[in-house]
Amino acid sequence: MSLVHKIALTLIKNIGSRQAKKLLLAFGDAESVFAAKKDMLLKIDGIGEKIASSILNTDALIKAEKEIAFIKKNKIEVLFYTDANYPNRLRNCYDAPVLLYFKGKANFNQKRVVSIVGTRNATPYGKALCKQLIETLMCYNVLVVSGLAYGIDVAAHKESLVAEIPTIGVLGHGLDRIYPPAHADVARKMIGNGGLLTEFLPGTMPDKENFPKRNRIIAGLCDVLVVVEASSKGGALITADIANSYARDVYAFPGRVNDEYSAGCNFLIKTNRAGLINHPRDLIYYLAWDEADKKVNVQAQLPLNLTAVEKFIVDSLKANVMDVDELSYRTNLSQSKLTMALLTLEIQGIITILPGKRYQLT
């Protein structure tokens, strides 16, 4: 598939990632989208006269051609939604970008990916927690993701570089610049062990509206999101909510009730949007990483006398960690019957309860 057509698909006016995916599903690849007749385009749900005319217009293709020279000169890797090199975890998110630009060396599909976010006004307490977290992650073969912003983000990147853990910075602008400029040296070092990732074309400025979009990529790339320090408002809480919507694990370090930059973490914990961790080892325990390589297939260990309800709960938990509300919706059971079934499975050691009344297979 032509790289020009892949880039051009993201440059068509009035087309977002969901509509672009509909077009790819209908026509097979980006090149075929641009080769399609107008009547065929109009048959696609959400594609009206205006968008169909934009696709048939050559402006997007011409602009894409101009971007190719910069991409090749700067050795930028293009990750397209249908390509094998696209991050698998992110691909499964409903609003994943159709195309990403990447500079560096990293395995996005590494066994364990941890995103770390927090306030731009990190305190010594937050920086110390960040250092302790990274040091704990060192022996677990992880990829660390953050946003290269001031505060906790850049602390996570710096500590990862010291620990020689690959680390990805997700940007809210194009790869022709670094924002904030003060982090240019850190960014250069990250390219050697990790890299820089963005959905934005070169030339895109770090405009305010880009950063919420950037946050969904930080959430979508990971298995677990850790909020180190956060105020009651800001990008870290947005990222945590997005991670929850993607069914990612979310954890937060608590702080004193009067600390401004722990208010967000305390809120996430209080409202069951994040599990509480007092020490990075708690994270390892909740994720069962110490036991991950020792586990025997759970199905082989299951008792033969499970009820139909218990077996349905077990089968549901094979796909994901779930909370009581989601299990109740899936099983259509009353709260009392579901609670009894969960208690029975927990007593038998088949499931484990996590913070926030979430359950996983043991």
C-alpha cells in the first residue's frame, strides 16, 4: 500500500479516525479508498456528499507527497492502523489513530507496558515516588510510556534512561520540534532507547487541544497506568478516565489530604477509578507479575463441579479484569446471587479481588 495514500487518508477534511477505519474496512486499503467512485463512497455509513467530494479531491494526496521528503530525511517510521508494526494494544481501542509517526527504537508490543502520568508541578515527594517506581520496574522487562511534559512525565523518562528501561514519549505536536524545548536533550537520549511517538504531522504546533488527544494514546499503549501525583484538575485525571474506558488497570499513589498535588490521586482512589498503591511493590503484587511465568493454565485447575453461573464468571474474567457492575451486566444476575457466586469462587482460590471491587482469575 502506498505511503502517500496512507498519509493522505488522515488529511482528508472532515474525516476522523473512526470514519477512516470504516473506509478501510469497506475498500481494503487506503489506495482503494482514493480510487473508489463517488457512488461507492456514498454507500458508506457517515460518508455524505461533502466528505466524498473531499476524498475525490487531490489536495490530500498533494499534501501527503510533500510530507514524504521530511519523513524519509529524518528516518521517521510510519505506523499505519492495518500494518503489523502498529501497536497491538492501541489498535484495540475504538478511537485509535489511523496513523502514527515514530522516531526511535522500541518494541510497542513488549510483554509489559506501563504508562506513568502526573502533575507538571512535581514535588520532591512525587519525584521520589517516580524514582522508586522505575527502580522497582527495572527487572520486569517493561516499556515505560509518558508524555514528555514538565513534572512527573519527564521524571519518568529520565529515571527510565538511568535504569536503561526503554521509554516512549507521546507528543502533542509534530516530530519537527520538541515541546517543551527544555526537554530536547532528554528526547534525543530517548530515541536511542525508546523513542518519540505522535499522530500529528511535522509542522503541527503544540496547541492546547492536541494534548487530550495525546492522552488517549498514552492510555491505549499500556497494560497499566500509574498516576504518581495529580491535582484535582489536569491531564493526568483525563488520562486515567480514558484508561478506565479502555479497561486498563489504573493505580495511584495517595497523598496527604491537604496536599494540592495529591488531591487528584486521592479522588481517583476514593471514587474507585484507581487502585491504591503505597509502594511500587504493591503494583507488582496486584498485577501478579512475580507469579506470571509460574502460572499453570487455570482451566486445567478448575473444579469439575462449578455451577453454570460460576463457569460463566470464570470465562468472562479470562478476557479482562472486571468490576462488580460489569459482571452483573454480563451475567444478568441480582447483586445478591452474583456476590454469593463471587465469594464461592474466591474461597476456592479461583478468583482474586482487587482494589475497587474488581476481580481477576487467580
